[in-house]
Amino acid sequence: MTNTSLKSELKLKAIELGFDLVGITGKELPLRNQQAFTSFLEAGWHGDMGWMEAKKTRRLTPQNLWPETQSIIMLAMNYGPEENPLPKLEQTSKGVISVYAGGKDYHDIVKKKLKALARWFVAETSAEVKVFVDTAPVMEKPLAQLAGIGWQGKHTNLVSRDLGSWTFLGAIFTTHSLVPDAAEIDHCGNCQACLTICPTNAFPAPYKLDARRCISYLTIEHNGPIPKELRPKIGNRIYGCDDCLAICPWNKFARTANETRFLAREETDTPALKQLLKLNDTTFRTKFAGTPIKRSGLNRFLRNCLIAAGNSNDAELLENVEPHLNATEPMVRASAIWAFGRLANKETYQAKKIQYLKTEQDPAIIKEWHDTPAQPANGVENE
């Protein structure tokens, strides 16, 4: 089989397996991409994601990860939602879960298909391969742009002219040399929509992201109390954020995912905060089994739900917030104090504050009680 016919057959097989886009790139990442990643780390914008710094060298270029690499097959799967997720932000007594996390964990689905394609490729070429889905130090988005699948928009995520913003990426590294496809060019133009919609101003400049201010980072990767100044801006987003993706004009070409397992389940489609705040470790694991949410753990998830409750203006949620004032995990306890202060009137809050400060020993929690403003009885927040 000639190189040209192999490449054609490869792409047909990938589509047959359920991938939406396929592209080929070489074994090196341009210096500009390496420099951009190094600058990101030097600025500290990766926050708690220490694994980025620890595996920096391997991430900088594919050959550092696997020196035998000759070509990289980049693949994309569409996970487009059935409806625009932005209106869900108005349902403040419910939690909004990022579109990517609403269905079955994409790692399982994409990796299974990648392995099937890799087996076919090995049978055709006898080449060696390695398969990656988001868990290895691979810069998938720059590689996908080099392979012609899409381009990194001003929000740093991949945008496709065919699928809009909703794409999962996978990669097959191989020792077989394939003719690269033409790289995609930037089609953002003068548009600033993804930058201006960000609730926390997480973009210092176009094409640059300070993850420490990103709601997706704060609600998924960050393992600690969410900074007080950012809590009101999180709204009812309890796992991730889709604002910069959903607002992209290129979504006019987006379509609902063919892979139905990516679509939101009943339990992940704007679930009621009242019910989520009742979860314990067992019910949390059962409810979110098979989804990315389970990997965050109960404590981080409850922290997010308590922040959302504090932003809800729904005083009926007080009875669901109050039990978490006794939480063992300080991160959860601190979030409960903040939410209680946002929902209770001043008299109720002060009474609880006096009660809990009699026995509280954690200096950070004591500070949380003192720093959290309470609403006066008329419901107007204190200056």
C-alpha cells in the first residue's frame, strides 16, 4: 500500500470508528508553541497543576515523550450539546455542569476507539504506536492545529470550522512516516466574544489564559477554598464552565454529537442544588459513576455546590447548607460559612457565628466566620 493510499484508508477507518476529523502532522512542535508553554509556566498561570511543571520537558515536543516518533495522527470527536448551555445559568437554584462532563467519561470512549484504529494501523504497517487521550504530557491543541483539524482560538481552546468549539482530541504517535496535512490557520479575526464573556477575566490577553482565575480550573483542578473575590462570579457553575466555548460564533456550524454517550444524563442536566447538597460519599459515587465528575471527589464537588447555593438568592437552600457548617473537611466548612452568610439574614448569621466560634479551633475557619458578611433582615447585602 502506498503512503497516499494508506493515509486515505486511515482516514476512512477513523471515520468508520466514529471520529469526526482526522489529520496528520510531523514529529516536532514549533518553537513558538514551546515558548508559549514555557511562558505560561513561568507566569505561574498553571496554579496547582504541578504536573505541568514536573513534566515540562516531555510536553515541550513529541520527541521528548517518545524519541522514535515519526508522525502523529490527530483525531477529533464532536461532543456538541443538544442545546446552548448558556441559558442554564439563569436557573440559579440548579447546578450547571460543563457539557463535556455531562455524559460518560470521554477518556474511556475516545481511548477505546483510538486503540481500535491503532490496531488496524499496526496490522497495515507493522509500525509501533502509542495512544494518548489527555492524560499524558502531550500538547494536543497545537498538534491538532498543525494537523489541520482546527486552530487555537483566543480562549486557547481548539475551534473547528466543521464542529465549532465542541471537540475531544486524541493522538496516535507512530514510528511510521506519513505525509503531513496542511496546518489550519487562525480564523478568529477581530472577534473578542470569548474574552469578554469570561466572568472572572481569566484571559490576560488574547491567546493567553491565567488558569488560576478560570472557573473550570477552580471547580475541577483546584483543591482548596476558592478565593473569596471569585466566588460570586462562579454563579451556579458546579463543575467546569462553557461560557467561552458556547459564545463562539463558529458554533453556527456545530451539531449535536453522534455519540449519544457524550450527551447529558438526567442527573447531570442542571440538577437541583437542594438534592446535591444531601450527597454523601456513597451516593455521590453512585450518582456520577462513569462520568468525569466522580474523579473530582465529594469534597471538591460539595465546595462548588455550596458556592452555587450562596449565589442562588434562594433562602430555602439554607436548610441544606447548614449541615455542612459541621463538615470535617475545612474546604467544605469554609464554603458553607460563606453560603450561609449570603443566604441568612443578619440575626440568624450572627447567632450561628457565636455558636460555632465557641468550639472552632481552625484559624482559617475562624477568619472565614469573621470575614463573611451577612445580609440584614431586609435581604439587602451589607456594604
